[in-house]
Amino acid sequence: MKQMLTAFTALAVIAAPVSAAAVVGRPAPNFTLPDVNGKAVSLSAFRGKTVVLEWNNPECPFVRKHYGSGNMQKTQAAAASDGVVWLTINSSAAGKQGHMSGAEAKAFVAKAGARPTAYLLDHRGVVGHAYDAKTTPHMYVINKAGVLVYAGGIDDKPTANPADIKAARNHVLAALSELKSGKGVSVASSRPYGCNVKYSDS
């Protein structure tokens, strides 16, 4: 009975709505989502660390641009080398493009050579809507104090062409570099680009 109650409590936490909307310059809303192994992961567990959120849909051409070229993996690796937490979030609903089970998401991470701290499943779109995630990819940076300091595109070249990456300004790496140097984030927001997040119709 105790095991059943514990499992129910964990499920209730995972399904709980986010209490506030995300706004740059304000505390990032806490959330709890299951990872590829079904383990509950909460944003609040990483307070004191810089956190990057990345909205993901492996079937989106814009996501393929950054993963196929290795750009996303390089950005993840650079972040990890500085102790930054990277949470990749999939908000594609069941029956929609990019929807994956935990096993499928785990296989994607392995095949792509991705380096997230955790890959999280937001099939109900609760966290995606709270953060107003519009595209894949859509990127967010949260500082060590838990404040959202960047939201927008990964860079300033809104195309699906990998050739454009070389000349692009990587907004995420720039924000992380400025935070590391104790500076304010010079570009706190930008227009996200990519495929629309495939939320549930309901």
C-alpha cells in the first residue's frame, strides 16, 4: 500500500501544473517532468547552477540542422564543461510529429551523441505552455539565482540551412559566456525560429 501511495504521489507531482508563466528578468517557473527512464526531474533541484532549457522535436528540419551538423551537441558540450545543466524538453503530444516514448527519446540521445543533463517528456504540454515555447528549437537560459535571463532562438540565422551556422551568433553560448564573466546578458531575448511545437489540440 505504501509503495502504491508513493507512486501515486510521484505521478501527481509530475502532472502538477506550473504555477506561473515564464518572463525574462523574473524567477523561472519551477516544474517537474519525467526523464527517459521515468524519473521525476525538477528544475528547483538545480538552484545554484546555470540551466539551459532546449525544446526539441527530432523530426523538425530546424532541429536536424543543429543536430545533423553537430552544432547543438557542441553547444551542449561547451555548456557542460562549465558545469551548466542542460535540460532538453519534448512537448510533442501523442500522435503528433516528434512525440516519443522514453525508450525512443533515449535512443535519439544516444544516436545523436547529444549531451543533455536530462531529456524530459512534456507530452501534455504543461511546461511548454508555461514557458510559451513556440518552436523547436526554442532556447532559455536561467542563471544561478533561478532567474530567466534569456529566451529565444539558438542563434541569429533563422534558416534550416546548416551552412548558416558558421556565421551565426550563438545566443546561448554568448549568454553563458557573459554570465560566467559576471556580466549581464546583452541579448536577453530574440525571435525563436523553427517548427511550431506540436502541442495537443485539446
